[in-house]
Amino acid sequence: MGRVKADGTAPLRIRLKHGNKDTKITCPGLFVRPKDWDKNFNMVNPKSAGADSLNHEIKKYQLKTEEVKQKYPKLQLQASG
């Protein structure tokens, strides 16, 4: 996640790794309270407010990263929390 804003949320980021390179891409419009992030599942805790819509958007990014991983098998991708 990025830097926490005044409202307690932080932008969600996806980490792209290839060899020694490590790049983070911010997901536009996706902001999560760090305490609501479940690192084990790379999703917002389902008991958190707005979790359904956030997790739906996160799932879209996960599907896109899976497509990229299949196209470029040596690239390592993961959501960052």
C-alpha cells in the first residue's frame, strides 16, 4: 500500500517483480484502510465496510495480472498490502 491519507486509507498497489527489478503500480481509485487488508488472501477483510465492492475491483486486477503472468511466465506479480 501507499502512504496513508488523512482519512486513514492508502492506495492499493500491485508489485511487479522481474529478476532484480521491483516496480509498484497504484490501482487508480482503490483505497483501503491498512487495518482492513488481509495479507494472507490479498483482499479486504469481508467484515469491513465496502469490502464487497473493493474486493470485486481487486479481483479484476488479479485476473489481469494472471493474464500477464501466462503471457510472460518469468514475471512475478503480486498484490501489495
